[in-house]
Amino acid sequence: MKNIEHIGIAVKNLEVSNKLYASLFGKKHYKTEEVASEGVKTSFFKVGSNKIELLEATKEDSPIAKFIEKKGEGVHHIAFAVTDIVSEMKRLKSEGFIVLNEKPKKGADNKLVAFLHPKSTNGVLIELCQEIE
Ligand code: ZN
């Protein structure tokens, strides 16, 4: 596993939160992207060398909608960059972590992603992401 690639924050309303975080960071988000398969709309901010991803649900039954229903808005996941997501998934499985995806899937920001169940990581949803070449 390499550096923290980004931190994901679940929000109820992307437009409202884009404004809130723009005034917090002193700059606007640099892109928005919808991942229809995940029922989510995202926006990205760069803060120094770090990235923050805001996530808004586009469907009632999407994972983000369920998260907000249960826990409210807030930190949703921490994403780590990996070089080879498939071998990293294999390694983590063999270490006893619960990998939520059989195969990596296409996420936002031109990435292949996979998630680890928070049950196996002290309550933190971990995303692995590999840049698509
Ligand atoms: Zn993410």
C-alpha cells in the first residue's frame, strides 16, 4: 500500500457542500463526476498534496444514502493508492481482511477500486485504488 490517495466524505447535498468546502479550503473543487453504477455523484478538492472527495447519493438505495441514513454526514472512507490492486486484494484476503469486491471495479477519477469491510478494519471503510493507465 502506498500513500493516502484521498479521503471520502459523505454529504447530503453536493452543491451545498461544494460551497462549504470551497470556503473552508479557500478554493473551488476541480471536478465533479457521476458514477452511475454506484449511485453516487462526487466532487474533488485538492488541498496541498491531498485530495478530498465529496460523495452525494443519486439513488435512495445507494451505499452513500444508506451510510447517511445510519450515521449522518461525515467521513465515509480513506482511500489508499496501490500499484497492483488485484495482488493487494489477494494479499489482504489472505491476511484475514474482508474484501467487499470479487474483482476491482471502475470508480471515480479514472481508478480501479475495491473496498475492505469496516468490520475487519476497526470500523474504517478502506478503499484501495489503482490509477487506470
Ligand atoms: Zn473514494
